[in-house]
Amino acid sequence: MVKRPSLTIGVEEEYQIIDPSTRGLKAAITELMEQTSTQNVEKGVLKEHAIKPEMHQSMVELGTPICQNIAQLAEELRKQRESIISLAEEHNLAIVAAATHPFSHWRQQEITPFDRYKGVVQDMQILAQRLLIFGMHVHIGIEDRDFGIDCMNVVRYMLPHILALSTSSPFWMGQNTGFKSYRSIVFEDFPRSGVPERFESWGEFQRFVDTLINTGCIPNGSKIWWDVRPHYAFPTIEFRVCDMVTRVDEAIAIAALIQAVVAWLWELRRRNITFRIYRRDYIEENKRRAVQHGIDGKLIDFGKYTEVPTRQLVREILRLVDEQVEELGSREAIEPIYRILEHGTSADRQLRVFEKTRDMNAVVDHLIAETRMP
């Protein structure tokens, strides 16, 4: 039997930089990076290597260190958010954790003047310029690459359930889109995105990547942007399906659930059992439902060939992984998921604020406040 995976965990988050006076996005990433570089800022985790630019100057990405357990992740993620909020305030800016901005237009955003982003824009043209979306990526340590592929094949089925819990992008350019995760709609235009195909082994996956590289489609595996993927450089499986989660306790809870699902799949493998692998087409049907309705809709239980309320199916997953939650020490961390199931996600809360105020500025103020919550 192959050694049990380490199940280390790390989270990358993409934050919005906000001008508090206008509530709109602000092109300020180079300004923030210059301060961390010239002054060697070491507040919390904000060292020079920790703060990363993204394609739009109104976005800042930060990532936690590799964490051994959920308790460590919770500490690092809270420290990370506190640090970037503090740095932004020094520049009279604010930070928002949500997958789209309620009203800022992508045409008005400046591209970060680095060669890598100029290359993306040259390659993708308008698709890159309109990619004004923000996500949360969760890495789980899996050292055995073949198990990583097995895990990816199976866990694809749970991607819509996980996405439904994270939805935070109901608005786009000042409009209520009718979708809880409009970020997912925007990202669908990018190649090599969405739900991946099934692969029989690490070797087959590597041949697929090598074919794309050797034929000039991509320079390396970093240009594969699936909702879940084996990381091209690190021994992790990376979950990229989530919207940027507004409340930090909910971000921690979703990361804890993802870790528990991977641990559960390992236990199945250890017992020589597996979970049925479904067609990508079926999973994409469920994803579209999650994109539109979040946890308020129904997903298809393809084992029973029937529609089931999304909340019920999420609770089923929680029951399946209950033993792993206990083993990983994640019981307290995962509790906010039950609150989400009862009261809704960030998308639902944003919609309630707008319904009450009819004011997009009020939605942004709400997001700034929730992003600050401990």
C-alpha cells in the first residue's frame, strides 16, 4: 500500500482593492508592492515574497504557507487577511473578498505592467481583459501522483456542491445577473477551464500535458485552469472551483471540508473501495445548477437519477466525511457550513442587502465589513 498522503493544506486568495470614497475598484497593486519592497514590510505575513500581483492592478493575491492542519491554516488565513487589510488602510484603501465587484466595469481596469500579463492579454485578447474575477484556491498535499489522479477523477462529482457553498458573485457591472456565481460564467470563456476529463493514470495525464506543450498550445502546466487539477509544480491537488469566500470563517470551513473529502477518498482506497466516477457532462449539468442557484436549488443525484435539494446533498457529504472531520480535528472549523446551509452564502447576503437598499454602494460597504470579520 502506498503511504498515506500528508494532507497538508494551503489557501490562495484573490482580493479586490477598493477606493472607499467611490466604492469602486482601485488600480493600486504596484503601489502596495512598492511599499512592501522598499520598506521590507513584515506585518503578519506580508513579506515581499508573499504579496502577489494579478493581471488587473485592482487585484492582490496572497497565499498561506503550507499548513499541517486546519488549526494552523485558520491562524495563517486570519493573519493574512488582517495584514492586507492593514496595509490597504495605510494607503486609504479597503479590501473586499468576493468573486466579482458589484459594479466596476472591466474596461476601466488597468492591466499590471508585467511581461507575463502582457503575454496573456496578447494571447487571449478581450477574454483576458474581462477576466475581472476573484477566486479562492485550496491545495491539498498528495505525494502519490497516481492517487492524485484517482482523487481528481472522483472529486469532480463534488465540485458543484463545493461551489454552491462558496458563491459570492451575483452582480456584474451593476446588474443582478440572476446567477449566484457569475464568476464561473466569465471564466468559462477561458480554454482548459471547467470540469476536467477523466484520466486513467498520472502517466496519461502527463502525456496530455506534454502534448499541449510540444505542440505550442501552452508553455507549461500552469496554463491548465480546471476546477480541480494536479498542480504542475507541487505535489498537491488544487481545487480552483470556489468563488472568493467573503467571511474568513467560511473560507476555513470550506477548505476543511475539501481536506476531509480527500482524506475520505484515501480511506476508501485503503479499503480497496472507490466512489463511482461520473461523466463530465453530468457533472457540468450540476455545476450549472450550482452556478445559478447556489444552495437554494437542486442538484441531480446521479446514483438515484433524481433531483435532490442542494442543501440535502451537502449534508450527505458532511455525513460521509464525518469520521475524517473528527480525525483531522476539524469539527469546530467546519461548523460555519451548517450556518451557510441555514442562512445562505455571501451571494445571498449581498442580494438581501441590495433588495433592502437598492444601492450597490451599500453592497460594497457590506462586503468590506464582512471581509473584516474575524
